[in-house]
Amino acid sequence: MINYLLPLILFLISPITVSAVDASSSATDDSNIQTIREVVQQKVKEKLNIISTPESKPKAFFGSIKEITDNQIKINFNNELKTITVNDDTVFVSIKRTKIALKDLKPDQEILAMGYLNNQNQLETKRLVVFEIKTVQNLTQVISGQIVDVSKTSPVFVIVPFNNKNNQYQIKTTDANLKKISSGQKVIAIVKPDSKIANTFDLLKIIPQASVSATPTPKQ
């Protein structure tokens, strides 16, 4: 009797067992697919954040003041209107290289603003220096980059800008300035083209980037 019942019992049990395995396998596959989707979504989100977040490297704007409000200054930078923001930590420096305040600034003054871009493409200014236009006549560029070579035979050094690692600027200066800089140093340089030597620039002013800020303002 047992011999006859055993095949029947096995027959009745087998479909139930197979269905349970199939259901479990399907649930596992759905779980794996959901996990993969979540991972892919997270990776896409991270890439989008990288693309949409401005670089945290120092930037510099040079131009004339057009408008001053409580914590914003609009300047004419390369024939474009740019907005820079200031706060209690911003350092203001006058033409005579003495510290001043926001209230001392006036429209039409020429300034160099150094800091970091925020998500609105506004410069969060760490240091602002006032200039006289005649001292930077023929100014063409403000370079934020790293010194890669300092000549041992002549007062010339080379800067590679952060925004274009394939570009180089050969800059002439004085022996006194040359002694203050070194290869590997990160600086902001104000330069104008040399009228006699192609692809060479004269240094008007150089500022170590440590003078801007050690770390950028955290993005919100």
C-alpha cells in the first residue's frame, strides 16, 4: 500500500514545490532589478551634481564698479556685467594698500575681486583690491593658475591656467618679484601682452592664492 501511495504523494507535492521556487526566484529577480535601478539613479545624480556645481578653484574678476548694494557689487568685466558678493569676511584693500570697508567703494572705481563662483555664477569675494586705471592701462587678462617653471637666467616664469591645462603663459617680471615666487605655487597674475615678443606677457601684479582663502565657501 505504501508503495502505491508514495508516487501519488510525490506527484501532488512536486507542483507546489516548483511553484514556490519560481515565486521566490521571481521575487529575487525583482529585488535585484530594483537595486540596480537605484544604483544607476544614484550614479546619474552624482554626475549631474558634478556638472551643475561650479568649480571650487579660485577665480578673479577685474573691472569698473557699476552698482553697489548691501552685499552685492556689479562690475563691468570684459564688456560683461558680472555680480560679485561680499560679506563680513571679505577683505577690502585701497589703492594705498590699506584696509577699507564696503562703504568706501564708489561707482566707476576699478577693482580686482578674488574668490569662488557660487551656483548663480556670482563671485563670492574673499579679497577685493582697488586700482587706478592708469596703473593697469592695456590690461588684457587676469590669470588664475599654477607656476610651472621659473627661469634661473632671466626674470621670466611660466603659468599654466586652471581653466586650460594645455595653455601656458610666459610672463616677464623683475628680479625682485622673481625671488618671491617658486615653481608649483598657485597665484593670480594680472598681465598685459608684450608689444615686442609674441606669446609673452608683462606682469602688472601677482597675488599668491593663499591670500584669497585657504578653502572655498561650502556650497549650500
